[in-house]
Amino acid sequence: MDSNSAAYSVKYDLSNCENEPIHLIRLVQAHACLIACDPSDFSIIQVSDNTEVIIGYAPDQLLQTSLGKILPNNIFLQIKEEVSKGGTFKQINPLRTNIYYQDYTIYHHLIVHINPDGILIVEVEPFDNQVIKTSFQYVLSDAIQNIQRASYDQLFDQMAQEVKKITGFDRVMVYRFDNNNDGEVIAEAKEDFVEPYLGLKYPASDIPSQARVLYLKNKTRILADVSSTSARIIPVLAKDTKKPLDLTHSVARGLSPIHLEYLQNMGVRATMSISIILDDRLWGLIACHHYTPKFLDYAIRFTCQFMTQIFSGHLALEAANLFRTSVLKTNLTRAKLFESMSDDYNVFDGLTGQDQTVMHLIDCDGAVVITEHQVSLLGTTPTEEEVKELCEWLDDKTDTLVFETNSLTKLYEPAKKYKEKAAGILVIKFALNPNEFIIWFRPEVTQEVYWGGNPNKAILKNGERMSPRKSFQKWKETVKGLSRRWEKYEIDAAIALRNDIREFIMQRFNEIKQLNKQMEAAYQELETFSYSVSHDLRSPLRNIDGFTQILKEEYGDRMDEWGTEILNTIMESTKKMNTLIDDILNFSRLGRKSMEFQSVSTQELVENAIKEVLPINKADAVEIILPASLPNLWGDKSLLQQLFINLISNAVKYSQKKSKPIIEIGSKQAGDYTLVNIKDNGIGIDMKYANKVFGVFDRLVSEEEYPGTGIGLAIVHRIITRHEGEVSVESKVGKETTFWVKLPNEPTSETINS
């Protein structure tokens, strides 16, 4: 090896296969030779060392001359013109030429291109006289028609058959890459003596990543004879650039010794591969094998490449049709779900409670919709507790719009307990605070995968050297813990549903916001009206009460029993009306009263309320149980005083008919809130009406039995709302009732400014 070669020696073995610079391999297949020129003056700067065998010129002769000296003038002028206009040579390749050498003429095809470094490369290869005599127009036309008539299920077999018919290879395969870049033979046309490869998978290491990149750039590759000795490029490094020659787009580039050994282990002598490209990515290959040396003329290769482009287009169209059909189906389901949400004004019920649920959107065995307060399990799913634990894990693991996996057990250990229900999940978050999820589940599908040889032994170590596996016999692997993969249209449908839900929520938010504005305006008008009416009613009521008192004092002794009863009824009704007006005025003032926040003694508030509700002469009628001390509350003192008066008065009223009325007052801390409870042993409340007790004029008992205006608890609710707190009730009919008041320990900015 000369020093120039040593300067760019590469150790080819499988340990560096992924990084092996195959586009700089400095080898040319034996059936062709290569000439590299400086395009500025067409001086020859590098050649393959087999030029004398192919075209009769020794490498030393070529390296001392220019391209124009060895090519016929008409051929050279075509190349020169294409270089001058920066062409791609697609219009002129291949150039059929006769190179005159000494006393004889050599006929060849020239394939010309400019490499990525701007070097003009001319490759010289044989041409087939028989091909020249054959018209491929009719052959190609028939093949294309057969491909275009094929359905999606027939397409791959049809393509393999058409390529075999044109090329004559012993075996033609359609080879598809999966998401892990493992390959699978999905269609095959072969001779009877050839062992079938249909259905076999091959590990990604069989076609390393940089080889896949080159398949995107150089779409057709041929190997005429695995056993032939490749020619070397000399000099290894160009004098001016000091770089090896870039053979990315070379048609006769040599192959890595590793790949040659791989093919020899398979028993293959010649190959051709054509890239199947969809959406600018390598979808798969048309892979051809022959068990004796075989060279294909450029015209046949170009025909196959063109046919593969037609096939790729038809494949893309068929895939698009399938995708469109699937998307249309999911869109119809989404529309029904959105309609259900809108009809019910409820996201949860719209997704889970109708004939169409989230399960109908995506092919699955089970689904769950989980919100802050509700969980709905549909179909076959893990338990509710397991789902909640899974949601906690998802909350920590992902902030993305959508999460999907078909191997949950590899990511989440507890899923192994229910992999038969949920080996795969597709998840969307439709709310972030709190996190609310929709999860679709797919069960484990045990698969039997057949490989072309043991994939775990794809790389063998022989001493210091790594080499490809020697056996390609069918090898079965049983794969567990996986579900079917989630298709792109299914993931898109999940994201679209999430957007639908958010749109619905935003739509409802805007509607509620508008309604709140209208209600606020109406409420203001109602309060003003209530205040005005209540105020205006006082004067005539005072007159009625005054004149009734005069009648009773001046003429009472002259009235019979019936007249006296009428006067008493008028006076009692006037008293009730005044009480009602006072309560209405108090209720309407609550919306306008400014609030002054301070720390207030709850003990003092309760004691004052008891004194007002139970004067000294009635204090012994009810047993009041108080703790030694009650924690202070933060709020407006006058409003809180009114709150406790109303609650204690309510407790006294509804327990007064007990033989021994008892009212118990207590409190406890709950984080940033203080809870105070007022409990009585009175008549109780049917809890199905609990939501009504805080409404204005909502009464659950007759006024004759328990007098009152029906506004007291509405006032309590209004006071609590203005303090940014909560009030609730717990009760058992005929036994007891407890009202809970929950108030913040510190005021918010909203309550301060209210």
C-alpha cells in the first residue's frame, strides 16, 4: 500500500458499520471504470485502476491527459455544454460512445454527473445490444397499467412480478421499513428453486443508517458480481483537494466488504435495489437477488426506476385514500360527540353518556374519561384506582398534547398487572388544572415474528474481527407486552377531539360570561327595585299599623269578638310584612355594602347572636354547647354578626318543638380555611332538597308551622359568597341538621376590593 493509500485507510468491520464512510469507499465495481475530471479544464485527476481493461487506456495515460483527448468530439462537446450551463446530465445520460484505442473501437455507455464536491465524474459501463433492439415502451406501458389497476392489497405483489418480468432476477422482493428501521419482505416474486423470504423480517443493522441516507440520494444501486475484485481509485486523495472522491451518486460505486460478505453468506451473486420514497422518506426498497453474476443495462435500470416512481405515486395515492376514509370516519364521530356535548351542555356526559362515546372515535378495547370529580370507564379497562394511579404517572411524565405507546409495560412497571387490558395507551389532556384525561386502551397482542436468521446474532465476533451472521434460516421470535400500534390518523383524531373539547369549553365560558353580565345587570336592577319597593311600602304599612292601633284603643271595647279578631289579624299581618321588608332590605343592601376586613372574635360573634336570638327570659329553653374557645375569623364584623344571628336563629326555630332542644357549635382548621359548624337536633332536611335551602323564598316547611320569610339562609349564602367562602348543609330527617361555614384565613385581593 502506498503512502497515499495509507493516508486514507479505513478498517471495515461491523463494529464501525454505522459510521463507515461508504460514499468515500474508493472502490469501483469490476464491470465498469471511473474517470474524475476538473470541470474547469477537463483534466483527469483520478481514475479507477481498471481503465485499461475496460477502455484500453492505462491509468497513468489518463492521469496525464484531458477528457477531450480520449472521447469522440461529439460526445465531449455534449458533456462540455452540459457543464457550462450547470446541467444535471439527466437529459443526456447515458451517452453511447465508441472509444477509439489504437487499432480497435470499444463501445460503452457513459454515465456522467457532478459530485457534491464539484468534480466531474464519468463512469463507463457495458451496454447490451439486445436491449437496444428491444422497445421498452410497450413493456413499460403494460407494467404501469397493471400496477395502476391493482388494489392496495394487490399492489405489492404486482410490483414484484412486473420487476421480475423486466429484469429476469431470480428473486424480486418488496421490502418495507418499520418505525424501528427493521425491514420486512411484504411481497415476493421468485423462481421455484429459490427459498421463500416472504414474511421474514431483517434487523435494522442489515441496512445501516448511512446506507439508508444514500438510498434517498442515489435511488438505484446494482451489484453485478459479488465475487469479482473491485477496482481501486487512484490516487486515493486528489492532489488539489487532498480529499477522497465522493461517490454518493456513482452508479458503479463499490460495496463495503461487510455487505459483500453478508451477500456471500446468503448465497447471492448479483443484486439490484431501487428506493421506494414516500413523503421524502425511505419507505422501503425493491430488492432483487440473482444467484449467478448478472449485469443490467442502464436502460433496464432506468425503466425499473421509473416504474418504481409510478408505483410510489400509486402507493401514496392508495395510502391517502385509506387515510382519507379513516379520517372521514373519525370526523363524523367527532361531530356527533361535539353535538352531544352541546346538547347536554356537558363535556363529560357528551363524551360518555350517549350512543356514540369516545370509544367509537378510535379502534380500542376500552377508554376512560377522567375529570376532577368524575370517572367513566368504558369497555375493557384497568380498575378505577389503577387508572387514577396511571394518570398521576402521566401527569409527571408528559406535558404534551398527546401521548401514545404500544409498549406501556416498558415505561410503566405497574402496567404489567393489566397488560391484557392495557398494553398500549393513547392519551390526551383536555384540561391542565386540574389535569383531566381521555385514555384509550389496547390489550396485549402476542406476536410470532419470523426473522431471516437470529437477529440477536446479526453481528458475530471472530477474534478481533466483527462479521455479519452466516445463517439466514427462518428464526421465530415470540413478542409479548405489545399492543397494536396507534395509526397517525388515530393520533390526529385524538388531538382534534382535544381541540373540540377546548373549543366547546371556551364557547361555554363565553356564553356563561355573557350570561353573568346579563345576570349581574338584572341583579343590580332587582336589588334597586327591591330596595325601592321595600322602602316605599313602609309608609302605607305604618299608616295601616297606626290606624289599627287607634281603632283597637278607641273602639275596641265596642267591638264584638269577630271585629277584635279582625283587628288582631291586621296587626299581625302588618308585623309580618315589616319583618319581610326588613329582610328584603337587608338582602338587597348586602350587594352594595362596602366591606371592612379585620380579625373578628368568633366567640364574641356567637355570644352576641345567642343573646339576640334567646333573650334572658328564654335562655334556658335551649341547651347551647360551646367549645372553650373558637378561632378568630377574617371578615367584615357586621356581616359575620348577621351570619351567626341567622344561623343560630334558624337552629333554634327548627329544634324548638323537641322536648330538649340542643344546639352545638364547633370549629376546625382545614389548610388555609377555618370551618365553623352550627348543629341542631331539630326536624332535619331531606338532602335531595339541600340545594334549595339557600334560595330566596325557598321554604321546605309551612309558614304556619314554622314562621319566617324564607330569606334568612339566602342572606347567609350571600355573606359567605362575598367573603370568598363556602356554606353547606348535612342533615338527617327528624334527627339533626349541621350547617358548615368555610372562610379563608386571609382575604384575597378580590374580597379586599369587593
